[in-house]
Amino acid sequence: FVAEVSCGQCQFHLTGQEGCDLAIKFEGKAYFVDGAHIDDFGDAHDKNSGFCEVIRIAEVTGKLENNRFKVSAMTLIEKE
């Protein structure tokens, strides 16, 4: 499925973890991600593409488990 992916704290306003962590919006709600790291897709603080600065779109495979999203695959969809 296609989903919004970004920093849980900076963009999705999640609490409960310190620092910056990757999160996904799934069925209208944001969840922290297991199986992928916020810096796996480049510098999280890059002003044009970093997850702490922008919300990006990705093709995601995984499942919701214990209020966290377990990612088995994630491919960013680049803007045209």
C-alpha cells in the first residue's frame, strides 16, 4: 500500500520516544516503525528531503503489531 512516512516526533507529533524516529500513517493514524530506520533513506534533517523536514510517500509492506508498524519493505516514491 502507499502511505505517508516521516519523523514521528517532528511531523506526526507522536510522543513516547526521545529523539527522532521513523513513523508511518496507516489507516489515518501515525505509528512508530520497526524494521526501517529514519536515516536509511538519507539525512533525516536534509531541508528538502529529510523525514524531520518533510512528509514523504512510500510503497510499504508490513503489518500493525502491538501499536507499532512492522515494516518488511519500504520504497520511497519520488515526486515528479
